[in-house]
Amino acid sequence: MEIRAFLKTPKVLTKAGQWKCGALDTKQRMSKTAFPLARKRSFILGNQWWWKLDHYQCGAISGRILIAFHLEKANYIAYLAVERGPEELAIVVCLEHHFDHGSWHWHTKCAELSDFATGATRQRPGGIRIPPKGGYNRVRAYEMGHIEAVNRAYKAFRVADGAASGEQGLLL
């Protein structure tokens, strides 16, 4: 399946994770097994990040969504990843906000899902940023909290909570 078709296809949550923050409780630190990119490479956030990990199903494709934000730095990430194996994820699209540069933007590549590499948060070669770096980028307000973070990711990735009313983009 091509990435644009995949993004347009609704995804259904199979398991919704809980919000965690390592600064509040050391047991809530992100472990190496939470978001494995490859057999010996994991993505781990620092203790100041609020994060949650959801599992989804999109037809025969299963994967994970990592949603995280850092209040002090005004940073946000939402990774949509497909599972390639028991300990391998390929990040196919990322929605980000960085206060210090560029506001809201996407990272992905125009390709078939099978062409996305595991073990990386950015796809190279062929990776693109929307809007392009240095291009026009409207600065928007950053008012982040748990519900806002989830709603932004669910709306962007067309995720519906299987237990809720089925409307995409809504947590509560």
C-alpha cells in the first residue's frame, strides 16, 4: 500500500496506552521495549516528556502510535509506525512541533509501506518534510495537554477509538 492511501485509510485502536512521565515516577520512564525500531535499536524519550503508546489495526496492517510532548520546550511528536516483526517498527509518518524552528510539520516519504526502513525516525533517502525546511510555515499556538495531544495525532492519522463512537480524531 502506498503511503498516501495508507494515511487516508481509517485506523482502529486495539489498545490505548496510559499517559506516562518519567519525571513524576521512575517506573514510568520509557523502556527499550516500548518503541523498538529495530532488533538492537529503540527510541527512548527523556524523563521530562509526557508520552503514551497506542496499538492500532488498519486492515491487515498492525502498528503503534507514539504520542509525546514536552511542555517546557514546547515540543510535540506523534509517530505512526507499522510493525515489521516482533521487535521492529518502521515509522511511516511523523507529525512534529518544535518551538525553536518551524512550528507544525510532517516527515514521511512518498513510497510504498514496504519501502520504509526500520531502525530510523526519518526516512532517508527520499524523505520529505511538509512544509519544506525554509518554506512558508505559519506559526500557530502551542497549547498542549493530554487531550489536545491525542486529538491532534488521531485526527492527523485518521484513528478511531474502537470502544468509542467511532468518530475519528476524538478521545473523549
